[in-house]
Amino acid sequence: MFIRMEKKDLLDAITPALCAVSTKGTIPAFECLYFQADEKEGKVTVLAFDNSKGVKTTFAANVLAPGGLLLPGHKLVSFIRSLPEGEVSISNDDKFLTTISCRKSKLEIAGMSEAIFPALPELRGDKHFVISQKVLKKMLGGTLFSVQTKDIRPALTGVLFELTPGKLSLVSCDGYRISKTTQECQNELTEKMIIPGRTLNELVRLLSDDEEEIKVIYTRRHVIFEFEDLIFFSRLIEEDFIDYKKSLPQVFSCTMLFDPLDSASSVERCALVIDDNARSPLTITVSSDVVYLKSQTANGKVEEEFSAEIEGEGLTIGFNNRYFLEALRGALLFTEEKVYAEFVNPMSAAIIRPMEGDEFYYLLLPVRMQ
């Protein structure tokens, strides 16, 4: 293989594939980028796969000799990134010794045969939907923070994708809270699938902030995200998600309508004295038309208040400050208007939802106060 490309174009083309390059050092091929150069088409395909997720990207290049080889992904990208601006050439001999050069810089690195690269899953399927990259990125931003990080219940380490005609809902739960976001999308199916949270954290980095569409294809075991010139794919979690709808309260004794931006600032200030190890709650007292916040630890004491429209009985309830703040920030991804917080009693779950519609829904379990 012998290819030439401008440094910036080469980096832009291969860097997205790094998200599927393993750093654990279990199987050498999983730590590599697989280059396939097609002289006739004048294109290069780069693959990365770590046995759970993968990336396939194709781009134009000056292909002087066809071929394929594996190169250590992170070392390769780090070296190319350090090079001066200019044309970069990559070539290898019959023993896969690879030379990478740009101007006066040259690196010789041992590559590997393409024959040892693992077989990829079939990247085709009949079921799919289409959604804006911007919308999907926003939905993931509103749910990924409440994915369970420990493998106690594998299904909760992922995000549930619920498809109904014309709509997509994402649901995550870590055992202490439930996050749900809903948006319209081009879809005529009724399906469910669970995508690993770790995979989706990598996908978010690939999504743009514009209205470009992404095609999402799913099979029994895999999901494939098709961009214009890139394919990102992942295994699905083949377990049943919890029946989260049973946990959603229906009757409330207290409701407050408030500005999530002002309250988020108050919660941030309260968090300054809260030590995560001490598990001290953020105390919220709803009374008349004022909401009082208080946090008190050995580090200090903070008291805040903000105005709200209150209906029903007042109450005092405690929450994990980070969970409450993340729910407010999630709401702010979807609206700049006021939102509702609804309470049953100090020992039951509370919810945060929009004034109208179902774009987001956050359920939080309270913290027992001493």
C-alpha cells in the first residue's frame, strides 16, 4: 500500500475511527486501524473494531499502490497529529514495515497483515429510521447521564430506544432515577432495542450540531449508524429493560412551576459545600410561592431561594444534588421556559417535566434526611 494525503484531510478522515480502537491490549488487531487502499477508485477505507463497536470510513486519497495493512491506531494518529502541515505519505513493504513521512519527518513502524483482522458483523438490515443528528445528540445529552455504570444489571448500562410511528423515545435508569426524552423522527415501526451507554458516549462525539440526517439501521444483535461517509456500529444489549412505566407516579400532592435556569444556578452554589462521600442531601422546602434550598456539611452551609408557582401542600424533601442538577440541565436542552416539578411526599419519587408535551421526563428518588 502506498497513499498520499494532506495532513489535515488524513487526520479528519481517520480520527473518528479511534473511538473503536481498544486500549486494553487483549488482542493486537483490536488496537489497530485497518487500511484498505483501492487504486482504481482512488479511495481508502479505514476500519476499527473492538468486538463490541466499530467504525468504517471511506475517503478519497492519492493511491499510488493498492493493498491493506493494520497499523497501531493511537500511535499512528499521535504521530500524524505532531507532523508539520503538508502532504503525508504512508507506504509499507512486503513484511508490513510501514514508513510515514512528511517533509523532513519520517517514522518507521511495524504493521500487521490484514488477514488477522476479525470478521465484521453484516452491516445491513431491513429495519431503520431517520433522524436529525442535532436532535439525536440532544436526546442522548438528556439521558446518558443516568445510565448505570456498574454491570449489576446489564440492561441498565444501556439506553432503551423505543420506536413508535413518527416518534423516538430514549430511556435510561441507574436505579435511583429515570430519564426519558422523546422527539419526532421518520419512522413507521414499533420496536425496542438497548444500546450500550459506552457506545453511545462515543457516538455523541461523531454527531454534528446541524440538521444533517443520520440513518439508524438495526438487526437482532447490532445497530448501525450511517453517516454520509462513515458507518458506526455496535452490539445491542440482549436483555429486557425494566418496566419503567410502573415506577411513574400519577397523583401528586404538591406541584411547582419554576425557571430551571435560575434554580440550576442555585443548586450549583449549594453543591459547593457538599462532599460526595458524605452523601449529604440537598434539602428543598416548598412553601407558599418560594422554594428554599439548603446544604449543610462540615465544609460549610449554603442557603438559596427562588420563586415558583406552587399548587397543593408544601413539603420538605432531600435529593442527591448532582442528580437534581443533571435533571435540570437535561430539561434546559429542550426548553428555556418554566418546567414543572411534582411531588407525592418526602419519601416518594418526584418528577420534572415540561409545561406541555413529552419532550423530557425526569424521575428522581429522594434521599432520606436525618
